Amino acid sequence: MYQHALIIHSDYSKGQRIALHKACEDLEGIKEFVSLNSKLREKFKELVFSFHHIQTVDKGVESISEYDSFFDGIEFYSDFDQFVDLVKEDIAIKPTDIAKLILSKGEFSNLEIQKLLYFAYCEYYKMYNEDMFLEDFEAWKYGPVIPDMYYSLNKYKDRKIKDCKENDTFLEMYSRMIKVSDYDKLAKTVDKTIENYGKMTIGELLDEAHCTGGPWDEIYKDGEGQNETIPKGLIKKYVKENRQ
């Protein structure tokens, strides 16, 4: 008989559960594995991991789901560091998360979201001297844009986006965001951004994003730098120099 120890994390970004797994022939190996559970809880205090110990006649992970269908569809990992990296990736804030948070506060078009996302990134850096997310903006004709975000919202064209006010979408967004230790900082930044820019017309938002000497203007250069990445260092420098 084999002893199987599992530490399961519900990985929302991948849309499935992932598990750290160890199989051994005696309980001593399981006791060692328990210490890894403690390490994970210490490293990710906001998250909930479930620990499971089951016994099967086979060492392979296939025997786990054969033993209990509750474990169907889980992606198994045996390397602790790899598992930690996957959890970190899952809880890393992405532009999509911030856009949903913005849309939970009001109705905005794709173009407006792009500008508010840019202003939120700048505001977050101004307030906390940290990156809000790792993705880069590009200098498009109508201002700074996160390409993946633009294409995902392009189906709305110039219409106001209302989906994120639906209960299911909001609850999904909230359940993900509360796993992040910086949730309060993110929420405060979005509220500040909406307060400063949420009532602007699209023309006013464009004027603000296109300001002479600003990061977009420095890269776009009357179209010469169209679609080029706006370096985060340039944005941070501008924020520091214009901090109010």
C-alpha cells in the first residue's frame, strides 16, 4: 500500500485545482510532507490550502482519482518550488483584475478602461512606489494600451461595458482579489482613480494621457513609435517628477 499526501490549491487563473503531491510506503514520509503544508501557509497567509492523506494500492497519481472522484481533474506537482511559483503566478495581479475592479464601480467603454487602467497604474506607483502589475503598456494612436486587454474587450466596440456589475462576475472577481495581500491598496487606488478621472469625457481622458512630454508622447512621437512599448521606467520617472 502507498500513502499519498496532497496539498490542494484552487488555482483560479488556470481554471482548475493544482496539488503538491508525495507518495511513500510509510507514514514517516507523510510527516515530513506536513512541514511543507506549514511553509505554504506561512508564505501565503491569505490563501486556504487543503491537506489530504489517502492510501491506495498504487504509487501513481491515477490511483488517487480512482480512489475518490473528488480528486478528478487535479494537476499534480511533486516539486515544492515549482508549486510555489504556480501559486505566486495565480495570485499575481493582472490588468484584467484591475479592469474588473474599475468596472465594478461604473460603466466605461474599452477606450475609457485603457485610460483609467493607465491612470490607476500611475496612481498606484505614486502612492506606494510599487508596480500595480507587470504587463507593459504600448503607445497606440489613442493613448497607452494593454494590448491583450484591448482585444479581450474589443467585442464591446465603443459601448459601455456592463457585465462586471452582474453578481456572478463580481463575486468571481472579489473571490480572486481577496487572495491578494495588497487588495486594500488596490481598491483604494481604483477608488482614487475613479474619483479623479471617472467623470471625464473621452476627449478629456485622451488629453490627459497624451500630455506633452508625458510617457505616451515620448514614445509615440507623432506616430513614429506607434505600438512600441512604453518602458515602465519612463512612466515611473514621469510620476516622480510630477508627484503632487
